[in-house]
Amino acid sequence: MGVHINSGNLQAAIVDFVRALCDVSCNEIQSSGLSQHPCLFSLQKLVEIFSYNMDRIRLEWSNLWDILGEHFNQICCHSNPHIVFFALDSLRQLSMRFLEKEELPPSIFQKDFLQPFEYTMLHNTNSDIHDMVLQCLQQMIQTQVQNMRSGWRTMFGVLSAASKGLTERITFSAFEILTIVNQDHFTAIVRHGAFANLTVCITGFCKGHEDQSLSLRATAMLRGIIPVMLRSTECGFMPESHAPSKDILMGFWFPVLFGFHDIIVNGEDSEVRRIALNSLFTALKSYGRSFPAEFWNTIFQKLLFPIFAVLKANEDLPQSSMQEDMNVWLSTTMIQALYTLIDLYTFHSDLLEHFLDGLLDLLCACICQGA
């Protein structure tokens, strides 16, 4: 018992000690994993050791977490839910204590420390386990949100994984967490460099759900970020008379616009795609006057012209259900996209005149497609 309590006095040997105890823990769980009361003694001792070693410098902590984090990844995907619940609860307790310690830039240890929650959501198929992961996140948000730094990125990774949840209950629970976080903690998210992670997470809820209402709510959330972003001092947007810098355009405008592009190209619901399409082009018409030529070039080359890349790919697709889905996309979303692109060009013709050749090439491709 004394070795565990006094492990804080160990120097380099602490790494070997933790690695050996992880091996013992693996053997214990492997030999008793099918029991309703599996042996978790060594896992409990590992948690205690990390509690006793909270004051180590970050480099030492990182070396230890490389070992224990991988151990948690394996345990949290065990087939015995009793083991997984114990592991997640232990991880939750450690996370709550760790989040009490200030993370100083450029450290991203919070992100790494919380990663087993994301790994569990991605690789464990038990919906009850998914529910517990979300409960752990909720508790962290309720009690330690003021200390969250790089951990925001992993938190959005967990919610993104939940957006593809096996059950509607998990997906809706994750979206409710996302809604609260977006409403109450937007400034902190931006301040700690997780804005792009937020937009990717929201987009995930827009794209592939049987419940259209959830996708529509998520699309509205993505659209609603724009005015909040423009008002936020953390985002750094100046009055309309000042053109945004390249870093601001790529750091804030591009993730939002790319989110709409992603929904248009990969969304499963035609109504959601239509709304995303309208949102994208409305934003470009409303705010595009402040975009410099370089950013417009990025928009056309990375977001607008790629919408129609499927025209060439479609020539090589076999006749199948995939082809049928593609035909629906071509006859609805693509036609709408073409009309709105022409409308955008007309609206900002003085800004976009050097994209005329690309637009004409696109029209030729559409004509050939219909031939």
C-alpha cells in the first residue's frame, strides 16, 4: 500500500511502475472479465496513483498518461459493462480533479486527457455506455467549464461521435448538450481555439439523421453562428468599413461556409440540403462585399466549384441504388446550386468577373450531363 501512496516520490521509475501495474490490471480483467464482479483492484490502484501524482510537471504527466490513457481506451471497450462503467467513473473523477489545475498555453494536455471519452464513444457500441459518457461530459460542463481550455476540442469530438449514435436517444442527448454549450459558452470556445471544432460538430448533426427535425435544428444553429460570430469581440471582426484579416476569414468565416458546403454535398435529407444551400449563398451575398479577392478565390476553388465535381464522377458510376441517389441529388440540389451560383455571380459581378471562365465551363459540363 505504501508504494502507491508514496509514488509521488518516485522519479523516472514511476513510468515503469505505472506500465507494470497496467499489465497486471490487464491480466486481472482478462481473467475475471466475464464475471459480474470482475477484479478491478489494480485499476483502482492506478487511479489512486494518478491522484497522488497530480502535482507532477506536465512532461512527466504526459509520459504517464501515454500509458494509462491507452489502458483506459482498451478497458472502456470491454464487453463487460460493469468494467466499463467502473473505468468511466474513474476517468470522470480523474478528469474533474485534473480540470481544477490551470492549463497554460501552448499545452493541450486537457485534449489528450479527455481523449478516452471520445475513443469510447467511437469504439464501444453499447448505448448505455454512450449515455454514461455524455453524463460525464455534462458534469464537467456544469462544474468545471470555467477551467476548460484545449479540452473543448475533445468534447466536440465526443459530441460529433454521438451525432452518429446508434440510438436516437443518444443523438438527441448529445445535441442538447451541444445546444447549451453553444448558447452559454461561445466566447470561451472561441477564446480557446475550438471554433472550427464547434462548426464541424454542428455540421455532423445536420447530415445524416432519420429525424429531419434534428437536422433542421442543427442547420439553424450553424446559420445562427454567423451574427453571433460577427458581434463577438473574441472573433476580432471590426466595423464594416474595415476588411477582415486573412486569419480571421480563414479562422471563422471559412469553417462556417465549409459546414454549409459539407451539408450540401453529403447531407442525406433534400430539405436540409436546400436550407444549407440557401444559407451559404445568402451569407455570401450579404457579407461578401467585405471579402478580399484572395478569399473569394478560396471560396470558389474550395467550396463552390467542388459542389459540381460530382458531374464528372457521375459518368463513371455503375447503375445501382447509389446511382439513383445521385440522380435525385443532381435533379434537386445541383440544379438549385447552379441557379444560386449564377445569381451570386450576377449580384457581385464586379467582384467575381474573373470567375466567369470557370462558371462557363461549369455550364458546359451541365449541358453535356443532360445530353
